[in-house]
Amino acid sequence: MVLAVVTPGPALATEGGGSVYPYGLNTVASGILPKPGHYLYFYNLHYAADVTMTNSGDPAPVPFDVEVRAHTVRYLGSFGGPKIAGGTPGVLVALPYLDGSADIGPRSGSGDALGDLTVGVMLGWHAPKLHTLTGVDFILPTGSYDADRLFNPGRNQFAAIAYYAITAAIGERLDANVRAQVTLNGRNDDTDYESGTEAGFEYSLNLRLGPKWLVGLNGFVHHQLTDDVQGGTTVAPDGRRLHAVAYGPQVAYRGNGWGIAAKWQREDHARNKAEGDKVWLQFFFAL
């Protein structure tokens, strides 16, 4: 799933200040590959921001208002055949639909369409109190895109995300989750713009209220490691390196072959990107 994609402007890191990956997505059982079988996930996200921040972390002096609703269907297959390096293999396919609007300075734009397709492979390992998961996701530029539009559901670039995630039990009622990852961005051929390499991690600490309910704290840190480049030159004046942290509560319920999670994340300490709020409602079902 992706967030709002807008054309480059003041205080927007990467191309348009967005990302191919929506940080804050994987904060519940993020290191656990489900038992062999087939699963459907439905992710619903509302994102709103009315300010974008400069490289120094101050509000940019430009009118700014972005709102995005994203709805994604993801299929995950976990296979019980031969192990690979002792781990259980899995695959995923995800496709988002985005509906959003952007008002930046004198420009406005809105739209709704399918976003970019994600395909991925993964391996999962299990122990009584520790689960780990690693994989690579590939983002394909299949989404709706036009360089002349302010709001685009697609980013018109290839990308790859390598990640490693852990879910660890702490005593009888607590669990901790961390997913760390690096994103390599390809070039947008229409604008000759290549966003810098991104890195970050998502986290949560949860208290189990009986066998089915949990409540906890969740969030993420998102940081850009290298400068944006356009036409072979570093984007002035500072390479537009993105940075943000986020935090908030979450609650989840696990039923028999299905589950639901709701969470909120407030972005803070942003640089070269919008600073807003994310509200999630996520479901999964075993087929």
C-alpha cells in the first residue's frame, strides 16, 4: 500500500514526500509467518496532514492539505513443503486502491484509482517464544500515474524492500514486535527523478488481555539514507532527505481463523515531509 504521491515541491522528500511502503502497517505479530495455508488481508488506512516540514524541522511557509484513503487486498500463501534454510517459505501479492486529494500552495488535485502492485517472497522461523521473518518485496509501477497531476495513486517507479522482523514473548502476557527494512528506489522515467534509499523500523509492545485480546503501543521510525537525484544532480538545496517518527495505541482481537486490529499513529519530528495522522483498520481471514 502506498500513501499520497504529489509532484515535487517545497519540503517534500523522496519524490513528492511519499514512499512505496506505508510505515506503520506491520505492528501486530510482525515476525510471525502463519501456519501453512492461504490467507487474505484487508488493510484500510486514512491519512491526513495539514502541514509539511522543512529540512530543519520547521513548518514550510506554504498552504498544505493532503488526505488519502487507501484500501488494500493482500494474499499470503504459507507452504508446508520442504524447508529452506530451516525456514517455512511464503509468498504475497498485494494491490491497493487509493482515493485522495491534495492542496499544495496554488495547486489542487484529487483522484481515485488502483495503486502499484507488490509481490514478495519470505521465510519464517518459529520457536516457543521467538518468531522471525525475513523477505523481499518488489513494487511494480502498475498504478495510475500522470506527471502533470498533483495527486497520483501510482509512483511510476520500481522498488525493492528487504526486511527482517521479530516477534518475541516477554513473560506470559507481553509481546514485542520489531520489523526493520531498507527500501531501494528506482527512477521515475517521466520525471528523471530517483528517490534516495530509505530505511526504518516499525515497533509495538502489547499486553494480552486473555487469549484473544491485546492492547499496546505501536509506531515507527522512517529515515532516508541518501539524497534524491534528478537529472543526475542532487536535488537542491539539501537532497531532501526524509525523516519522521510516529507513535500511538493499538488494539487487536484474534478469533478462530480471523482477526481484526485498529490503531492510530501520530507523526512527529518530521523533516522534508508532511506531518500527519494515520488511522488503520486491518482484517485477516484464513481461507
